[in-house]
Amino acid sequence: SSPLAFNIANPSTVADSPDPFANGADIQISNIDYRLSRKELQQLMQEAFSRHGKVKSVELSPHTDYQLKAVVQMENLQEAISAVNSLHRYKIGSKKILVSLATGAANKSLSLLSAETMSILQDAPACCLPLFKFTDIYEKKFGHKLNVSDLYKLTDTVTIREQGNGRLVCLLPSSQARQSPLGSSQSHDGSSTNCSPIIFEELEYHEPVCRQHCSNKDFSEHEFDPDSYKIPFVILSLKTFAPQVHSLLQTHEGTVPLLSFPDCYAAEFGELEVVQENQAGVPLEHLVTCVPGVNIATAQSGIKVVRWIHNKPPPPNTDPWLLRSKSPVGNPQLIQFSREVIDLLKSQPSCVIPISNFIPSYHHHFAKQCRVSDYGYSKLIELLEAVPHVLQILGMGSKRLLTLTHRAQVKRFTQDLLKLLKSQASKQVIVREFSQAYHWCFSKDWDVTEYGVCELIDIVSEIPDTTICLSQQDNEMVICIPKRERTQDEIERTKQFSKDVVDLLRHQPHFRMPFNKFIPSYHHHFGRQCKLAYYGFTKLLELFEAIPDILQVLECGEEKILTLTEVERVKALAAQFVKLLRSQKDNCLMMTDLLTEYAKTFGYTFRLQDYDVSSISALTQKLCHVVKIADMESGKQIQLINRKSLRALTAQLLVLLMSWEGAAHLSVNELKRHYETTHSVPLNPCEYGFMTLTELLKSLPYLVEVFTNDKTEECVRLTSLYLFAKNVRSLLHTYHYQQLFLHEFSMAYTKYVGETLQPETYGCSSVEELLGAIPQVVWIKGHGHKRIVVLKNDMKCRLSSFGLAPTHSENQPLATGRISVVPKSGTAMELEPGAGSDGPHQTEQELLRLTSDSPVDLLCAPVPSCLPSPQLRPDPVVLQSADLIQFEEHPQECSEIMILNQEEKIEIPVPVKSNNPASDSSSSGISAAVPVPPCPSSETSESLPSKDPVESPAKKQPKNRVKLAANFSFAPITKL
């Protein structure tokens, strides 16, 4: 149906007052698609509304909290009504707009107020409503504040009567048969009478006392002074008291006057245990309202009467919550006031405060005045009666007391109990130890009367089983949180949900939003419902508690606020600054213009206190990984930092950690020092978008683990998966071109490491899947049985070439990687061909070796694939006539060096030419390229480690003794 069925059925009424729509009529539009640009929205609305008349203006409200609204002004009222009836739920973009005629107080006439009043009261019982109820419905339905004084001007429509302790708005009989100019009183969410389930008091007369049981037989209602009534405080268990109250109502035909309730109770069950106030007792009037199915009504004379809620006993097995009054319809001001009332009463002894102390206590607690007129009321009692879902008014006369309703107390206790249980390691508490646990959690003594009951079990039994459960363990009653094991899929979905929460809150002002707006905002933003069962929870708060590193739930009185954690807020702010500065010329902005430009870009002002800073300069210190401050002639300028590639740095750090042969872990500072020594450049995490190196390493949880050691130093170590990758890298370094057939990998790895490879240890089902889990180190190329495991180019570099080698033992110094010429010795590993000697009788030859005693000889390592193979040619032999049978008296002028292999002795004659200049240390590069078998002596071979990191497991040792038939040397130095 149309939101406005406007019939000018009584034009004479309108003519009596000035035309409120003489300057045009305003139309309010909501539920607008915020994904469209403002220019597109204005154009589409202009086109849609111009079909129904002349459009004077189209105004859009600021885009915040996804509640984009618009106001269209039409030429006259008739055109506006036509547009409203035609365009309500008209689709613009991807949403159907909601259109209604603006009825703001600025252009409101008394005739329109009269029509609105009639539309509400015609559907009310007996065409009457209490003033606070009428105000609630009016402000809910029409969306603006009601001025109560205007109702007194509607003398021909309504009358306001004093009734009991409040006022009653009644429709005059002459107006009851008149058709409402605004048509039906049905609102969008139901009728005005059905939208609040509060049970109103019967207005007929009732006896002030029970004549049968009242001890004062001469009681006179006219002589009774309400100020003389003293509220009794009692100590009673609800488990006992509830059936007794039901029995009393049964014998008293459903009603018992409150004044004589103690006498009626004593007549049937014995005297009540009455105590003085503040002596561990509960007000009797409050305890009666804790009984399911029972409430206290006020008769016309102001006398309070205990009765059934629905004028009959409750059926058996009825949920107690269905028998309690629910929250009334209220405007945001009353909702906020009700939260303040709860917060104030929680701080009072036993949650009770005299009504005379309410105003000063409110002022003292909130440091502000409680202005009754701000809520549309003229008396305090009217304001207090407007929040009956949280506030109960006890007693009569000037000595009335204020306390929280049982419903509010149960809700409050549930929150406190959950907080207590979650603070326990076992998430449970023994009832016998509840007092001690409560004191430990809240730093105050446990007093059950603070929650309006006399025994703990009375209020615990009110909490649903889905929230907490009672169990018997070793003859002890235990309160615990119901546990449900979540599946792995639900855990993964929760991780994705945390990312959704970050995305949603980054679009909210100040990265926070009210708890009760999360579900509609989530649906709005993602276009799907947030189903708690999808993540394995039954309550939204429990889902939020599962992501404590992302989201915080702040409690401001009764209101909950969702906000990102400090770490996530800084990340979100950094992203905003990047967006802001990239939109500026040269990616920079003057510091004085920052707050102004921020407000223009994001639609809300920036609050420095949210980040615990007092100036922009201090804020930039927290964002030093994103922005920097430069001093210019015109003043300080904020500039965007150009980030470096994190992928290249990750590979470099991984090589450093994989090449480290010392302890199992390395301190973060030591890692940074080794990086700077190796690459000769400083390591500044801010250049990669991180505040510290620790934060950078924590962003790589699949590669490394960051922890704190016994000396409170932050240390880093490879994960178990990348310790395996470290062995794979070392294995592939022993092969030419650093690659190996996939089907040979398992056997080669087992021989190299000395233990069988088990992919299941790393959570993989096969070797191929395991190798695929370390893409930063290796990759698999080819198809079928020809697949090859290849080392990534970033992993091929050896740290010794950068001047840093890992240590192998405590006594071995780091190898510097320098190569020099040294005299021949038994541990020499390579020859220096062409070393200088002045004659054929030279007795010393010069060899190359490392200056350290490291067992890893780089010259014996596999030849790098980038070097060409050397060309070897035999030296020509000069033919001379000689007796081939007899031995020559003078051997050839050459000296042979015997090189012994580790297992077999191979004689390799190497000629040493005379008259050749001695080669310098630069010739070591050529020497390293010659593939000569390793040549340590037997003593040296025993000192080598059992697992040689450069010895290929597939290398075959020579089996036969071989003597070369010709002398070889390098082609460039051949002497003819």
C-alpha cells in the first residue's frame, strides 16, 4: 500500500488555518542506492519526479553510515501527493526507494497535527492512550518530535485528562466517527496498537485492600495517606514464592491489592520474613513482578493491584519470557535515557534509589542535567513512566523508590555471568566458589540482592540453556558455557569473516559502529545475510569474541560499540592516507591542510584522540612506514613514501636464514645485521610498509616464526616446512644446474639428509604436493616421468660470494671468500698451471687454496652453469731419432705432480713450463672452472663432516686405476 493515502475529505478544516504548503511541498526519500554517484542520483530523481509536476530542488544528505537520504521539493501539495503515490518503492539503481511526504514541525499546521492524532487514537482501545504511549507512537510513526503543548490547542479533536499518576489523551466523541485525513493508521511494521505489547491498566475502580484478610478492618480510602506507606523488604526464594502468589490469585479471583498483600499471604502461608532496607532484602513489590505471568497494575484511584498479566493463569510449560512485558516503542532519546537509567541504578546500593534523589544522582553520575523537557515531558514522573521496560516505580506518594525491572536485571546478570565465566580458564565455575570468583572478576563483594532476587539459583534459572548450562560434577553444581566443537570449515569461514569485518568498519566513520547496526549494515554492504550458524555460533557477540585481534566490543553503559583494534585502526588509517595523498598533486599535502582534506575526502572529521596523539606530527610517527614530513619553504609537507618490493626482500631474508648453520634460531637484530653485512645496504622496514622488522617478519607466518627467548629478545626461526626447504636447497646445490628428476628426489633426499622423507609430517599426501608447498624455493617443470625439481633463481646465490659464510662449529671462523696463492701442501685442492719458475729444476709449484680451514672447498664445487667448458688440447711432441729400447739418460724437462684421489690413486702428469710469467690471484677464476677431482689427503678426509653439503649423492667414484696417455694444459699457454 502507498505510504500516503491523502484525502482532502474535509476541506473546511484546512481552510481554517494558513496553508502550510504555500511555498511548495517537501518529499523525503530513503533507502537510496549509495553505490551510485551523487550526480547520477540527482539526475535520476529529477527525471522521475518531474513526470508528476515541477521539481523546485533535489538535495542529498551527506553520505555516512550508508543512510543516504534526499529531499525533493515540489511546486505544490497535489503534485507531491501524486509523486508519493506513484514513486513509492520505485527502483533507482539496485534499490527500491521509500518515498513519504515530509511532515516536519517547521511546516506543520494544527489541522495536520489533528489528522495525525486522530489516525493514532482511532485504533486505540476506547480511543484513549496514556500520554507517554501516545508520544512514543507519534514519534515512531511520523519521525519527528511532538510538542505536547500543541495537543492542548486541539480542543475540537482531543482532550487530555489527569488519570492516576499520569495523563490520558482521549479522542472526542465528535471526532471518533470522522474519517482520518491520512487514511489508515497502519504503519510499515504493523498497527499502532500492536507495535507495543505493553499491557495497559484497567481504568475501572478497585478496592484498595482485601476486606477479608486486611488487618485494619477500619481502613478508609479517603483517610489513607500515600506518603505513610512503607515498602516492605523481604527475603524469599522465588522457587517457593512463585507458586504461593499463583495460589493467592486463584483464591482471590485473580486480583490482590498490594496494600493488603502481606496480610493475605500471612493468612494462607504464614508471616513474611520482613527485614529493614539495606539488610540483604528485596522490595516485596519487585519480587512479585519477578513471578512469571504476574504483574502489578494501577487502578484509576492510584491503588496498586497484583493480578494476572492476561487476566487468567498462565498455561503450563509456558516460556517465562513470553509472560513478561517487552520493550515499548520509543524514540532514540528515550532509548538513550533508558540506558542511562540502567547505568545509574547499577551504581546504587541494591539497585534502589529514592525518586527524590534521582535528579541530583543523575547530575552527579553523568555530569549533566536531566532536562525533562528535552524528552517532550513536563514532569519527571511522566519521563520515568515512559521507560517501563527498564525502570520500576515502587511504592506510593513522595517516598517512592526506583529500581530496575526483573527483565533488565536478568539481562544485566547474564552479561556479568558470561564475563565471569570467560575470565575462568576452564570457562566454568562451581556454585560454591561463585562468590570468590565474582570478587576476583569484578573487584567487589557478591551480593545477590544487587540483581533483585534473594538466591543465586532464582536468577540463574531465568537464563536460557543456550547461553549457560547447569551441570552436576562430583556432587558439585557447576555453571558453564555450553561448548560446541566447530568444524575446520567453520573456523576458515570465521577467518574470512574477520576480513569482512575489517572491510565493513573501514567504511564507517572513525572505524566504529553501534552493535545493533552491524547486521543491517553487513547486509547492506555485502548483499548477503550474516548467518551465525555458518560460523558455528548462536550469538553475534560470541562470533565477535572469536576474532579478538580484529575487533573490540566497547561497552558505553548499556550500548555496545564495535571498533577495530589499535593495530587494525592504524592499518586502516594508513590506507586512507595513501588514498588521500595519491589524489593530491605530487603525492604530497601541506600539513595545515591535512584535516580539511581528510574531512572532504571521507565525509567526517579526523579525531587525533582516537590514536592517543595530540598533534599531526605525533600521528605521522605512527605512520612513518607510509608518510614522511618534509620541510619546505611554505611550511611542513606530508609526502607519500614509495614502497620497495617485499617479495625481493623476502627471498633475501629466506636465503640468509637457510644459509645460517649456527643455532636453530637467530635474533631479529642479528638477522638485520647479517642482511646489512651481506648486501651492503641498510634494512629499513618502513620502506616496505612496516614499522619494525618484527612486524615485517610476522607478516610472513608461513615462512618464519617470531618468538621471545629467555633473554626477552625477539628471535626468528624457520617454520618446520621451510626447514625442509632448507635441506632441499642444500641438496639441489650439489647438482649441475640445481635441478633433479622428481622420481629420484625421495631417494636422493633420504641419502643426503639421512632420514626417510615423510610428506605426512608436513600435512601433505605426496612428495609433489610437499614440494608445491614451498614455491619460494623450488618449482616443478615438465610432464609425466620427466618432471624436474628446479631451484628458484633467488635461491641459487651462495652467501660466500657476498662475503658471509655460515659457521660450522664454534672453533671455525667465518670464511671471507678471499682467494690467494699459497705454497703446495698436502691439503691443496687445485693447481695453478703456469706458475712462474725460472728453470727446469724448479722444485716448488704454487697452488690455490682458501685462506681458511673450512672443509668446504669452493673450487671443488660444481661448475656454475654460466661458465663455458674449458678447451683442452694435447701438447705436441717433437719427433727425434732415438733408441726406443733403451731408456733416455735425461728425462723430459717437466715435473709431474701426483694427485691422489680419496679412494683411488690416479697419476696425472701435469707439465710445468718454464719462462712463463707467474699468474696472479686473478687466475683463480680460471682454475675454479677446471673440473678436477677432489684431492684431500687421507688425514684430511677423516676430518671432513660425514654429510658433505657439496657432494652429490649421485656422483660415482672411479672404480679402475687410469693413467692418462698425454700431457694436457690450457690452450692459451701451450708452448710449441
